[in-house]
Amino acid sequence: MRVRVAINGFGTIGKRVADAVAKQPDMELVGVTKTRPSFEATRAAEKGYKLYVAGSSGAAEFEKAGLPVAGTLDDLLHQVDVVVDAAPEKVGKENRKLYDAAGVRAIFQGGEKADVAEASFNALGNYATCVGKRTLRVVSCNTTGLARAASVISPAWGIDHWEATLVRRASDPAETKRGPINGILPTFLLPSHHGPDVRTIFPSLSIATTAVVVPTTLMHVHVNHVRLQRAPANAAEVLTAFRDTPRFHVFAPWEHVDGTPQVMEYARDRGIGFNDMMENVLWEEGVRVDEKDLYFFQAIHQESIVVPENVDAIRAMFQLAKDARDSIAKTDQAIGLPAP
Ligand code: NAD
């Protein structure tokens, strides 16, 4: 029996999760919601996804635009086993009341506070503790990147303390109302909220984060310094551990990937998802080991890194896989992500 899934909020994250769910053999995408007609609503209809109306607009607006509507959000909630909430941040908390009223399980995104759900989720980080839960929150793009890296580093060498500076993109490519377009904005919450958010996955991890926002739309970049408990032999040992883990992509120097522009050009060449880069991206030259000190850069494609995590969160909830690695392998094969 396939798990029946609804997507509430069909924007940057929602449309990607919808495509990923539609490709999974053990899941059925029953429908997606839009609050108003738009080119994204047209694309959903063209892909054969049933459209339901969320929010206060009526079906008439959609029908005027030539878009067939199958019902309201409430109609959709009564046909599914789980809803993936991908509405704008803080709206998920309000939506939770609708999901509770319909008696449906729910997965929320990282724009919500941790208490929106029973547990925060990252597939490599804490899949086992999320098995069977009725509500989960997939942590944000930056937290997902840090949690994945922690799940490689911590078991291999132990983490004494981790300092990370997050160089954050100003907006997503399609956003027109955010900035800066010229300038670097320090985040004056010191340390930033990302460290505590990583501890929703690894409660005892010693990590402190700081952040700046820069005028780019492509990706975030993390500048990491980890004081390890045991020294690796060399950087090659660390690179092998990352390469051997799903959802990491390491560029070699001969590939001539200087930074995020070429990473996203590679993603466009590769053509997975919406030309996405769902893996943590590292560079061979960007990993250095000095005794117990590990330094590394990683780039995070904010629009897509959480997409496979949402699919795994559904599997954890409904116990559709024997463990995290089994779920990750199924998800990634269906999406087309390479196995390590
Ligand atoms: P988005 O604005 O691109 O998409 C949100 C969609 O929800 C829009 O289509 C909007 O019309 C719709 N919507 C608005 N109100 C709604 C309602 N009441 N019910 C249903 N749908 C409604 O936002 P996004 O970037 O996809 O972000 C969604 C969530 O994912 C947020 O919690 C965000 O913090 C998180 N997230 C975003 C990114 C990112 O970089 N974009 C990365 C990771 C996590």
C-alpha cells in the first residue's frame, strides 16, 4: 500500500517535494494546493497534479484562469495519510490546527519553530528517533547541511567543538523583494540561531555559529573549523569519509569549480530535479587537517537540499524502510541522485 501524500504550499520547496514524492514507488501524490492562480499552478496542472485551493480565494478565480480545481485544502486533507506543509515560514504553525482537525499526520519545514512538531528531522542525523512520529519538522537548509556533516565527522573522530560561519544568500533566485543587492549584512544574534537548531538533531553537540548575508542568490557557503577529539591521518581520510556518504559531492581541482557559480552550472548540466544540487558540496582543496583541527568549506543549495529529507521523513513516519540508509537509497534512486 502506498502512503497518500498532500503538499500544502506549492512554492520553492513545495513544488520540488511534490516532484520527488511523485517519483517514489511507495508514495502517491494525491494533490497540491495553491492559494491563487499563477504560472506554478499552471505547471502543476500540466504535470497532472490535482489542484486544491488553500486560503481564502475561491475556486472561481482558478476557473477564470482556465485551471481545473479538485476541491479545497480540507477536501484534500481527508484523502491523505500525511500532509507536507511547505507554506511560508510561520504559516505552518497556523496550518497545524487544520491538520489536527482533519486527524492527518504532518511534516513541517525549517521556517517553523522546533515545537511545531514532535521532533526535528535529518535523515543521516536522527532517522531512528523519528520513526513512527505523527508530526516532524525537516530542519532548514543550513541546519540540514551542518547536521549531515556532523553525522560524518562525529562518529569518525569525535567533535570537541565546532565553529561555523554561514555566508548566506540574500534571496532565492525568483524572489524580488529581498536583499541586499550591494553590501554584507552581519547577523547580530551572536552566536546565530543555527547552532541551537543543529542541537535539535544532535542534542549534545558543541557548536557555535555566526552568519552574514551577502548579495547572491545561488547558494550558502559554510566556513567550518572543527576541533576534533581524535586526529585523522590526513585530509584524504576526511575526504574519503565524505565521499563514502550519500548526499555529499566533492569536486576535484581538475574540475575547475572555483565557487558556487560553477557548482550551479554543474547542476544545470546534470539536470536533476529543477537543475538542483541536493548534496552538500565540498572541494578537495577546501578540506585541511592540522592535527585535531579540521577546516572545510561546504556549499548548500538552499532551494533543494531539504527535498530528499522530506521524502525520508515520510518513510520514517510510516516505517517504510528498515533504517536511514535504506530510506536514503530508495529516495535518491527514485530522484536520480548518485549513490556514493
Ligand atoms: P515560498 O514562498 O517559495 O512558497 C510558499 C508557498 O506557499 C507559496 O506558493 C505561497 O503562495 C503558498 N502559501 C501562502 N500561504 C499559504 C497558506 N496559508 N496555505 C498554503 N499555502 C500557502 O516559500 P519556500 O521558500 O518554499 O519556503 C517554505 C518553507 O520552507 C518555509 O518554512 C521556509 O523557511 C522553508 N525553507 C525554505 C528554503 C529556501 O531557501 N527557500 C530552504 C529550506 C527551508
